[in-house]
Amino acid sequence: MTVDYKKGPNEVLPQLTRIEDPVDIYRSLGVEPAITASGNTTAFGGSKLRPEIMDVMNKASGVMVNLADLNKQAGKILADLTGAEAGLVTGGASAGLTLQAAACIAGNDSSKMSRLPDVQGLNNEIIIQKSQRFPYDQCYRIAGAKLVEIGDGRRCHPWQLEAAFTYKTAAVAYLQAPFYSRLALPLEQVCEIAHRHGVPVIVDAASMLPPRGNLSRYSQLGADMVIYSGGKGVRGPQGTGILCGKSELIEAASANSSPNQFLGRPMKVAKEEIVGLIAALQIFTQEDENAETKCYLEMSQHISESLTPAAGLKVTIEHDQYNYLIPTTVLTFGSEYEGPSRDAILERMATGKPPIFLHFIGNPNELAIDPINLNGEEVEIIIRRLNQEFKK
Ligand SMILES: *Cc1c(COP(=O)(O)O)cnc(C)c1O
């Protein structure tokens, strides 16, 4: 369906609520639906919300409640499902990062909280390994944090961490993410050292689910606060995050957060989003992970067996605890390979019709097909389009 913008204002947009075919909702807005094989990438749609969740959210949206009560009760359920002492639903994992920093810098003290991001007189240094600097670390700086880098970007020694603590240290940040964590000091060791200095460790594990074991793993290793995205592997509302950790810190994060009128107020989470996230996490934690993994493996096997690239392009299925968290088809462009370049294929897939977004954040000579957001029909389209590209 296309829209004729020359018509009168009332005819410009067909009433979205009356459109039957889901893809036509976006087409009527002039946006072409895409296929996302890059994983749960926010820029390419995030994830596919669990269909049951919209129902619960719809029902919950018409009932009024005191948000403080809802946050408290939701927090108890998050604590239960993550094995941490306490929890808080945040406005995405990004907002959770800002709240982690705010909690460590200003605690639960209204006079301090009201001053953020002005940190005069507050201890605002957050230590981070240089190899773990990442675009989202600006979310810490929003709260007034000053990042103190340690290590040279490739390695970091325990003594470098030891030497970085000052009276102004508020926290040590740790990024747990594919392609970022292998060069870093192990989380356990970071926690041991930080705790000896009386400093909390805050972890960004936004994209580490599934596997479900990661929901409790980092707290068990000693992390004081951990953030996960609610809109990625959990497939809850796109704009939610799961913050869990030590009671005192979560209370401080909550105090800094919406609906309270402090730094976190712009990162509002609606009552129905809180309900939707809890519902999604309940389903996520009860699902059969072995069956799910087998399904991703079969999809990936089918893809890898159906691709016909030129010699020198290796097709493998990768699945490990560091980088490819579910069975994923990986294309490795070897030195002998003479077909279209990796970047050309990435670009042509993304600009074709439908746009197909491949996974490219791995090694520079790799492209991958992450099955987490794909259905069988989309898999066939990807195979067909990739085989066409290989021939060019
Ligand atoms: C996706 C991601 C975030 C942001 O998560 P949102 O829930 O989209 O806000 C933060 N950190 C890392 C490492 C991520 O992968």
C-alpha cells in the first residue's frame, strides 16, 4: 500500500488501527519492513516483542496504580528471577547505566541527587578498562561520572586497577558484551580488588541474554549492580531494562529514577511497560533453552548448507560463551577469496529490497547471520539474496 500525500490531511494516512497486514502498517508510513539478522540491534528494530505481552500491557494500561508500589513489587520479582538482592525496571539498559552511576555518585541522599549532573563535592570517578570503553559509556557521564581509564587497550594488569583508586572513586564499570570481554581482567578478580577498596562494581550485560544462566551469573561472581536490556533477548517492551543487585544500591538507583523528580526522571517507564517486562521475563525464564538452542542450530545448519559462496569464503556455525551466544552462521572472508567484498555484501544486503541487516560487529573479516529474530520464511529470503550477491 502506498500513500498519496497530495490528498487532503485526513486522507494522508490511512487509519493505522484499521490496517490488517502488519507490514502495511510501516509501508503506510513510508518505511520498508526489513529482515534483521544482526541480532537484537535496537537500530534495526530491536527484537520481536512476545505476542502475549501486548495483551497483558493492554489490560494493565487501563488501571491506575501508585508507581512506587508497583516498582517495589516488580523489584521483588526481578530479585527472585535474577537471584540478586533487589531489582528495578529501568527505561532500557542505557537508562540503567545512568542510574548505576547516579546511585554510586549520589546514593539515596536528596540533596546530592538533586545536584546531579553537577558533581562538585561528590565522588564521581568511575574506573574502566580501556579495552572496555564503548559508545554506551556516555550513559555514565550523563550522571556526572568521570571515567578513569586503566590498561593500554589490549591488556590490563591487576596492579593497574589497584593503583587507580582514589578517595573520589565511586565505582568500577565492567562491560560484559560479545567481542569486548575477552581482553579484560576477569570480572571475579575485578570484584575482589574493588571490594577490598570498598568500591562497588557495576556491570553492563545488556545483550548477554540468552543464555539464561547469565541472569544470575554476574551477581554470583560478585557484581554489585548488573543491567540487562528488557527489549533484546528477553523480548519484553523495547524501552525497558532489568537492573538488579545489592539492596542499598538498587534503592539508591530507584530514588534517582522516575517517577521521582531527579536525574532519572526523563527515563520514564510506564506502568504497563513494567508489567510487560515482568511478564516477558517470567516467560523467558521458564522457556526450554535446550529446545530453543536446537532450533537456532537447525536454522543455522540449513543456512550454512544452502549457501554457495566462492572458494575462500568459509561458512561455519559458531556458538560459544563469549561472542556468539546462540548458534550463528559465520562467513569468514579468507585471503584467497576473490568474490565481492565483505563490505560490499553487507551494504548491498542492507540497501536491497527488503533491506537485510547482517551481523558485522565481530571480527573485521566476518559477517554473520544471527537467527534470533528470524522466521523460516525470512531465512529463505536471506539464503536467496546472499547466493545472488555471491555471484556478482
Ligand atoms: C544494547 C546495549 C545497551 C543498551 O540497551 P537498551 O536496552 O537498548 O537501552 C547497552 N549496552 C550494551 C553493551 C548493549 O549491547
